[in-house]
Amino acid sequence: MRRVRTGVATRGALTSVAAGDTFEPRDLPRLWHVTLSVAGPDVPLTDLRRALEQLAHDHPFLLTSRYASDHAEIRYWEEARDLHDAAAVALRLWGEHRQTAGLPPWEIVGLEVIDRETYHQRIAEGYGPPPATPVGVHPF
């Protein structure tokens, strides 16, 4: 625990902390890499691509989506205080955007949430999923 006598920047805003107040670094949001897998009955690929592109527009931190007629994988960065918060947002993503983006009524079949350091360690050591390039919406 450390004492903070100045403001603390979070999400572009400055939150003042009074002299003598304590501040825990874990209270700051962190970046989490999210991979969300969904699956369900076959849908037309053109409709699915259009829906995933709309989701990317609605959710600006979306890195990449890969899709087939019966499943998709979405990878993006989420800013959250801890893994629980990042996972909760990820688990709501598909359902909350289903109507506005025109997503199919698929279910979530997989979720991975890892911190930024783990993501970069995996890349450096050559294991785990490849980096999310190219960015955008692509078929498997």
C-alpha cells in the first residue's frame, strides 16, 4: 500500500485522492485479452459477416473475428479492474449485442480471459493462439 498525494488518472479522467488517503494499484483498471467462442445452428455466411462487422463497429476494442457457418471466435482487449469483471463483460457481450448487431442466437461455448503480461509472454514463447492479425472479420 502506498500513499498518494496527487490525482490518479483512470480511463482518461483524473480522480483526486486526498493527502493521507491510501490507494491500491489493484484498484486501477488493467487490460485483459478476451477470446469468446460461440456456436449454434448454421447461418448464411454473408449475414454472419455483416453481423460481426456491426459488432466490431459497436464494440470498438474488437481486434478480430473468425467465423464459419456454425461457430465464431471473437478476440479483443477489455479494460477491467480484475479478471472477474472482464469475464462478466465478455459473457454479456454476445447477448447484449444480439439485436443491435443482428447476431445469430448462438450460445457461448468457450471463454478465455488472460492478462496483458500473459498474452505477451505466450507470444514471446511461441505458444497459445497467434497474435490477432490481421485485424478485422475473417472466415476460419
